[in-house]
Amino acid sequence: MNFFRGVIGGQPAGPQPSGAETIQKLCDRVASSTLLEDRRDAVRALKSLSKKYRMEVGTQAMDHLVHILQTDRSDSEILGYALDTLYNIICNDEEEEQDESEDENAQKQADDLGAQFTDKFIQDSENVTLLLTLLEEFDFHVRWPGVKLLTALLKNQCAQVQGVILVSPMGVSRLMDLLADSREVIRNDGLLLLQQLTKGNAAIQKIVAFENAFERLLDIITEEGSSDGGIVVEDCLLLLLNLLKNNSSNQNFFKEGSYIQRMKPWFEVGDDNSGWSAQKVTNLHLMLQLVRVMVSPVNSPGATSSCQKSMYQCGLLQQLCTILMATGVPADILTETINTVSEVIRGSQVNQDYFASVNAPSNPPRPAIVVLLMSMVNERQPFVLRCAVLYCFQCFLYKNQKGQGEIVATLLPSTIDANSISAGQLLCGGLFSADSLSNWCAAVALAHALQDNLTQKEQLLRVQLATSLGKPPVSLLQQCTNILSQGDKINRRGSKVQTRVGLLMLLCTWISNCPIAVTHFLHNQDNVPFLTGQISENLGEDERLVQGLCALLLGICIYYNDNSLENYTKEKLKQLIEKRIGKENFVEKLGFITKHELYSRAAQKPQPVFPSPEQMLFDHEFTKLVKELEGVITKAVHKSSEEEKKEEEVKKTLEQHDSIVTQYKELIREQDSQIQELKEHVASASSQNEQMQTTITQQLAQIQQHKDQYNILKLKLGKDNQSQANTQGDGSHVNGLQTEELTQLREEVEELRKQHTLLQTQLGDKDTLINTLRSEALQTAEGTAGGSDNTELLKELEALRSQVQSQLAEINRLQTERQELLRRAEAGSLDAAPGSEGSTDTAKVAELESRLAAQTSETERLQEEARSLLEGRAGLEQQLASATSTVAILQTEKAKLQTEVQESKKEQDDLLMLLADQDQKIHSLKQRLKDLGETVEDEDDLDARDQTDDDDEEDDEENED
């Protein structure tokens, strides 16, 4: 311990060792000590020496420190010392503070030292993974230095450390947990860590966004006071910019999560805007940049349009316009607000219309556009502010033909109001002022009012200007060319190049794709000689751009010429170029535009951003026009008259085809509209039909309901009448009714008896018929081979007989019941008594009536069954007749076959007899030959000899082979 006291601050007892020796001894103690306290003291000593002896500690102790992080995980104090030591040797911040007054080489060496140690640390990716694991420790002395160390690693070698974190399991999620730490120091340093982590890595940006980063960051901004907050709000905004800039996926997630709506409270400003702190200005500036990231022109049009719509619906655009018209707002915030409003309204008709309706809080109120244009043409305003106003005006007119018409209308004689300042008056004033920057801005703004709008180009030709008292007014087009020619005569040293470039861009935009404007331009006899003179001269570098623009203007006069002026037809203008300038020289001068160094810078993005006013020469939309026209003008100049004629013929043919196609398109549109109308008519008819069907169904249900109610009421009324009839009158009347009913019952019973007798007779006939059929079927089954069919018929007959027997039994039972009923009815009629027994007799009669009705229905059912049995009997008779005919046919064929068999047997017997006689004769003849001494061979001997001869022939054939 005495050694450590000497190192840390005690007085040395002997000669003091050098820093390198001390660090070596401390490293040995860290590596060899078994006691945790000794290792902890050694690491603490290394930490105290790590700033002064950065190189030595980093070279000798890094491996030992990493080993401490791996092995001594249980002791948070030694882990904190080790992490602080690694941070001191890797981080360059301290060196930067010390080297502020030193030369650049020393600073570069310090930066290289931090990068070298970072490379050494991340050479093993497990070290970064170990550091991510340590960040899960909640202990402040471990977590905070771990966050600072990882931030320093990202600053020095961002891409490599990002790659390790990206492939580490739950690596980004562990870092996102830092935002939820209750200790503000760790949370704030976690923000700085995430800023470094998300730089330039879209994959990590997406992971961080989907780890609910937007929600957490917006909550922190709200907690810290929004724009009035401190440096923490700035860090959150910088992290949000990293996540959203050039990342369409995160932008869509931000919009879909309704986070745009949460940005509106940021821009709420009061009436008194004086005394803004520098931090508030910084915060609000970043907030405006965040809005611009969501609606940037470089984003996809669909995503930008959707965000613009959301910003208008939630009131964010209205809040920005409030800042725009507020007083006391700092100049840089006002400039950035103008740029932000510009991109929020760019290309969105709804937002552009709203912006056109905004008025400044002045007396009398003036439109916001007029107030902004006043700043643009005021040479005392800051240059960046004037650029921002021009950009806002350009975005207001971008794809906004309605707004273009309103601006041009303020220049027309019929709409000029002498008591108020209009946008057109401000543009004309700026166009002809003595300030070249105002000339350029006004020319470009007016060119945007004509962009891709043929109607407004023609309307602007009506504008007349009064140049001085006593002189007739001149057109705006002529006044622009007059300024060009006068400026060229007055000064050619380049001071007015900006004015001439702006006017030439205005004229090119104005007359392009507008033959009427070309005719008006050529109608002035001085314009073409001025242009040819400018192009043909050999001027300096500053004038080359003007020469190129003049060549472009003259080329537009050729390309869009409708040959209405005899002296300036396409062919004559080309001949003029060939004589005065030369085609090759003309094309070379035309190429000066795209070769200019400021042309490519302006073509990159729509916003006019220039380092100085002198470099403000090209407009973004004009670069598109040059790119579109340069090639076609070159071809038009080189084409001969014959080629021109051919092209004219082709154009006419194409126009004819286009007219035919247009007619067909109109016909198709009409047919489509008719089809659509018919579809709508069919749909309405179908809906009406469905409604009618529904109505009919409902009415049928109501009718059925009314029928049921009517039947119920009818039955109820009948019962009431019957009960009244039973209760009224005397006993003799009741008995009379009973006697009549009994008479009717007797008649019905008698009728049933007759029907029963008839049914019994019919059943007897059926029994006889069935017996006859059975006997015939049995005889047929014995005489035929196809007995299976007759057997089935017999089974069916037997089933019918059993059914008839059951029905007969049922009829007998019913007859018995009828007799019993008749007997009871007669007994009831004899024993019936008046007075108190009337109700009992009535009940008995009702019971008898019901039973009689049941018997009647049963009798009808039996009659139906009897009819069906008769029909079945007729079918069976037909089947039996067909079977009998089949049996007869089979018997006839059998008799024939038996006759033939007998005849064939007789023939066979006769043949056998003949053969026997012949054999006997042959035998007797052979015997006689033998007796006479002749040799006679039997049939067996002949067969054997034939077999021997065949074998000999086969042997001879084999020998020959």
C-alpha cells in the first residue's frame, strides 16, 4: 500500500520512477494481484495517470483493463475505474481543450492516437459486446462511464462500432433503455450516444424509431419546456433529425403515428418576442428544420403531399404563419420560418390558397405575400432573408395556376388599384430599380408567375408601362429589352451582369412555348440585331454567360416561330445566324450556359442558396428549361429548309392523328358517361325494385296477419254464438236440436256402413285376384329359367296382401267403433232429459260430432288407399301379363331346342353305326389278306414307321449343315 500512496500523491522515499515504469508496475500489479483491493487500487492509480500518460497507459494497460471488465464483474467500483481509464485514453476531448493554442499537427496526432486505441479496442468485437452488457448494470459508477466510453468509440470509428452493435443481440434495445433512466445525467449522455449511433446508418435509424424513440423524445421535449428548454431539448431535436433526414420509412412512421400534430405547440409564441435566449433560438431553429425534413422537395411527392395535408389539418401551417407575421422575432428565425412555410405550401393547392388569404397585422391589413415582396425588393434587408422570400414566392406559384393568374392580374390595367400596393407593382418596381439584386429577384419571381402557363404569358403581353411624362406607354416586354440594350451601352464591366441575366431568363421563360409572345418580341426591329450583335462579339469571361443566354433567346425565337412575320421567319433567322454568327459559333455560345460553374449548383435543389449576392445568377426552374431546349434549338439551327418542310408535314400529320384521337377520346368519354348514367339508372332501378319487394313482403305479412286475426275473431264469435244458443231457450228446444243431430248422425253412420260393405267387396275381389296371380306365378316359376323375377313379383304380391289384411283389420275396428257410437247415440237420444242435463247432452253431442268427423276422415283415407291398391293391382296385372308372354316365348324356344337336340342325337347314332360297320369290314378284309399270305400293316406300325422316317430326315439335314 505504501507503493500506491507514493504513486497517488505521497512523497517519494527515494529516486522517483518514470511514468512508464510506474505504469508498468501498476499493470503488473493488476495482472498478478490476487486480492481485489490491490487490483482496485492499481486500476485507480492507472485512472489518475491516464490523462497525463495517455500513450503509455493505452499501450500497456488496455488488455489488463479489458480483462478486469471480464473477470471482476461483481465489483462495481473497479469496473467504474476501468471504464473511466479506457475513456480517458480513447476520448479526444481533453486533448482538444489542451491543444487549442497549439499547432494543427499536434491536434492531428492526438486525434490519431484516439483512433488507434479505438481500433485496438474494437479489434475484438467481443469487447463492444461486453461493453453493451455492462450498460445493463444499474449502478451509476458503471453505467455512466460505460455510456461515455461507447460514445467516444462511436466518435472515433463510427461505422465499425455501428456494425458490431447492429449484429449484437438486443444491442440497440439496450441503448434505448438509457432514455428511460431516472438519472438525468445518464439520460442526457444516452441522447449523445444515440446521436452518434444513428449517424448515416439507415438500418439502426429504423430500429431506434421502432423502439418507440419518437414517443420518448417528444415526451422529453415536452417535459423540458419545448422551445424554452435547455440543451437537452437541442439534443433530442438533433437525434430526431438524424432519425428522419433522408429516411422515408421513419418519415412515414412519424406521420402515421400522428407525431406531426404534437409539433404544433412548439411554435406558439406570445405577443412579446423580445429578449429570446440563444438556446431558444437554437431550439426553434432545429424545430423548423425538423418540419422541413418532413416536407423536403427531395422526398417522394406522395409522402410530401401527405405531410403537407397533415400540417394544414392540425393547424401547424397556421401557427407558422403567425410567427411569420409576428413582431420582434429574431432575423434568423424569421428567415428559417419563411423557408419552412415555403416548403409546407410548395405544390399543395389547399396550403397555397390558405397562404394567399393570410394578412399581416397592419393598418390597413395587407396580404402576407405583399409584405414579403416588399422585403425582397428592399436592398436594406439581409441577403438571406431576401433569398428566403424569393423561395417562398416560388413555392407559392409552384404548380399553382390560380396563384399565377392572381399575380399577373395585379399588373393588368383593369385591376390596378391606385390606393394600395399590389404584388405586381412591387415586382415591376424591383425589376426596374437601381439595385441589381432586386432586378434579378423580381425577374425570377415574375418568370415563376409564367412558368408552364400559356394563358398568363399571353395576358402579360397586355401590360403597358408609363416610362416618363409626355411619352407613350410601352409594353413590359419592350421595356425589358430596352433595359437590356441600354445596360449594355452604359456599362460592360460586369456590374450589371446580374440584371441582364435576370431579364434574359425572364424573356426566355416568357416567350418559350408561346408563339404569340415570340411574334411580339420579333415585331420590335431592334431586338434581333441586338441579340446577334451580343452573340457575335468576342467578350470576356463575365460576358460569356450573357452571350449564351442571348443565343438561347434567339434559338427560342426560331424554334417557337409560327412564321407570321415575313421578315423573321424560321428560315430567314437561320440564314441570319449563318451569315452574322455562324452555326458552330452559335452552338458554342449556347453551350456557355451549362458549362458555367454556378449552373450545376442551381440545378441541384429548388431553394436559392448562394454564398454571396454576386453568385446569384441561375434559377433552379430555369436550369430545367435550358436542359429541355438546348438540344432542340441546336437541331433546329442545323436543319435545312427541306427537313423543316418534312417536319412540318409530319407535324401536320401528327396533329391530324391527334385530332382524330381526340375525337375518339371524346366519343369514348361520352360513351363512358352514358354507360355510367345507365349504370346509375340500373342501380337506382335495382334499389327501387328491392324496396318494392321489401314493401310487398311486408304487406303480404300484414295481410296474413290480418287473415289470422280475422279467423281467430270468427272462431271466437262462433263460439260465443254457440254458447249463447246453448244457454238460451228451454229444454225441449235443446232436445229438438239433439234429435235432429242424432238423425243426421244415423244417416252418416248408415252411409259409412255402405261404404264399408263396398270396401269389403272390393277387398274380396282383390283377394281372389291375388290368389289367381299367385297360382299363375308359381306355374310360371316352375316352367321358366328366369324364376328370380317371378319370385320378386311374388314377394311384392305377398306384401300387398299383408297390407290389405292390415287395412281390413283397421276397417273392422272402425266398423266396431261406429256401431258403438251409433248405439251410444241412440241411447243418448232415448235417455236425454231437459233442464239441468242439457249441458251434458250438448257436450256428448259435440264429442260424437268430433269422433264422427274423425271417422269420416279415416274413411276417406281408406278410400284413397283402396284406389291406390286398385292402381297397384292394375300395374301387377300388366307385369303378370308381360311375364306370362315372356314365359310362353321361352317355352316355345325351349321346345324348339329340345327338338333339335333329339334330331342331332339321332344323326350321331346313325354315324356311329356306319363307322362300326366300316371297321368291321376293314378288319375282315385284312384277315382275308393275311390268310392269302399278304403282308398287312396295322395302324400302329404305320405310325411308328412315319416317326422313324421323320427322324432320319432331320439327321440328314444336320449332316449337310
